[in-house]
Amino acid sequence: MISALITTLLKPGQLSQYAILEGPLGLLAALAIGIPLYVCSISSVPIAAGLIYAGFPVGSALVFLMAGPATNAATMGAVRKNLGTKVFLVYILTVIFISLAAGGILNSLGVSVSRSYHAGHVTDSITGLLSIAAGVLLIVGMAWFAFKESPNLRLKSSGKGDTVKLYVEGMNCSKCEMAISRALKELTGILDVSASAGKGAVVIAMDRNSGFDRREAVKTIRELGYDVREGK
């Protein structure tokens, strides 16, 4: 959606008229946008493409592609809290230095970008049927995402025993979800696990008659480097 807004509201190459973006300030601007923004490696690509289409320097777009997925405000807070200030500084300075260096090198190569995209031709070719199909896919996708992000609903629909909900701080990506789910499923008495980074929660479906130990589940999550507070 952000990429679509960029390509709709800005004309091709419009940002190239601002000479200040061609130098170091353009790299720093991309860094300032990318570091605090919560964006994954997949969603950062269309945003960067939209920025380049609008005239953003390719080196600055590369800085955004590297710094955006590498960190965000929530991750920085979690790293500093769990690993300490020293590790946090090494982590964030590494992201800054490498992304700025890569962006500067790319800018120095003088890479040319073709912006011959014609939005009008694409729009004219879309029929009413395709518009309806796109709308249906959007609704289905949003419904599936909502279902996936609702641990209680998903576990309830599976009909698997009682549930325990734990709130996990620092779980902010799909890899975190997978790591926690995989570790918990190895414990005794756990039937299923649903971890949601968006909600910062883990819902455990367990069998009370199979020796499930809540304290062991909390300990397992904490050993992975996350802080846990128990829900009701």
C-alpha cells in the first residue's frame, strides 16, 4: 500500500529534482526511515522500488533495503534490555556502517534507472472482472491473516484441550515465532502452540493429564532470550 501511494502521488523521477538527496544526506534520510520502521525483507522491496521510481537514489534505496529489515524500534529496545548496552551499540552501529557503506558504493557506480512505467496503460487494461477478483483476493487474504493472528481462535477451532496464554517480550518476527513454537512443542503435555509476534503472545494447547508444567514452558521461552509474563 505504501509503495502504491508513492507511485500514485509522486511523478516518475520527481524526487530527483532535489539534489540534496543525491549525496550523504540522501543515505542518512533512508537510514532514518529504515531503522525505526517495522518492515520485513519482503515488504521493503516494493517500497524501495516505489522510491526509486519516484527518483530516490538507488544507493539510498539500498540503505533502506538493508537497514529496514535488519532492525526496528521494538527490536532495538529488546536487544538493549536483554543483551545490554554494549551489544546494542555494536549491533546498531554495524547496521548503520554497513548499510551506509553499501549505499555509498552503489551511488558511486553511477547506476542508471529506467522509469518508463506508464500507469495509464496498466489501468486501462484492467477489466471489471479482474477488479472484482482482486477485491475478493484482498478480502480472503485479510480474513486469513486475521485468523492466523488469532491464537485463541485457531486453537479453539482445533478442539485441543485447555489453553495457557503467555505474553512474550522481544518476539517480533516470524523467526521468533518459529523458534518459540518449536522449543515448546518438545515439552511434555503440549499439544499445539500458536505464537503471534503481532500480539506478543503465545497460546499453548495442553493436556493437563500428560504432565504439562507451566513453569517449564516459561523457563524454555526465557532460555531462548525472551522475557515472559503470564496471562490469565
